[in-house]
Amino acid sequence: MSPSSGLVVRPCRARDVSAVRDVIERAFDDEGVVTADLWEALDARPGGASFVAELDGAVVGHVHLTWCWVDAPERLVDVLVLSPLSVAPEAQRSGVGRALVARAIAAATEMGSPLLFLEGDPAYYSRVGFEPAGPLGFTPPSVRTPMVAFQVVRLPAYAPGMSGALVYADTFWALDCVGLRGAQLEEFLT
């Protein structure tokens, strides 16, 4: 599938909930139900943002932004976390994910966040503007977050001194959606 001029990235609406849940579940295979539950819980929090990618009238992708914090030396800094990013299997490798990430970065900038974090594949996310967060003075929210997967985009509101530990919103912890566990972590580290 190749996105045509019919690809639209727009804010998520209440009527999109079942389509978004379907995309997330299919995009994440075995972890899909947990990831969809995470999205619904994050979406219920105030202040975040969700966007869908729609192609020819069908939702084929989704991205969500959640307010979290960096525990900087001077103060807590409000920052955004991109999670989850989901593209339906039939729409993967066609630019849908790239369009969603671009919209997420633009939205984070519009929302005044100085930083946008995520846990993800560095081979993919480095091509869409993310860089390793560790060398910039940030530490991940969990020892189960592989450093290579811990990434950030510095946005226009970023200023020196905004470094420290990323602190996830409690929703990530309540659903145990921080870092990796067991065989997944071992596989990632080998």
C-alpha cells in the first residue's frame, strides 16, 4: 500500500475510538491489547493529544502524546512523550508512520513542550528527527528501558539545564508499560 494524496492526519475524534483500538491491536500483535488499553487510559488524562492517519476514509494509523516530566536540577520540566505510535500492518512501510511522527513533533511544538521523548527503534526514529537521549544528559524512566531505545527531539522551547531523569505519568506504571521485561529485554540487549 502506498499513501496517495488521500492521506490525511487529523486530530482523533470520539467516533475513531474503535478504529484506533483495532489499529493498535493489529500493529502490536501479542502486546496489542495491553497497548490499546494503555492508549485508552492515556487518552483519558487531561492535556494530551491523539492524531489519526486516515487513508481513503479508513483509519490506518495513530499516535498519542502524553504530558510527563523531566526531573531537572532546578525544577520539574513538563515534557511530552510519544506513545504509542501504531500503523495498521497493511499500511506499514508506506509513509504513514513518518506522517504521524511529523504531526506529533509539530503538535508538541505547538503545545509548548521543550522536548519529545519515546522508547523505540533507533534505526527508524533517527530518520524522523529523534536522537539518543542519554548523551544529552537524560536518564530513562526505568532500568528496563534500553538506552539505545531512549530517544528525544529537542524542540524550540528547549533550553540548557533541561536535563535529568524522565518521569513517566502514573498511567504508564499502572499498566506496566515502561521498558521491557524478561525475554524481550534480553533479546533487545543481545
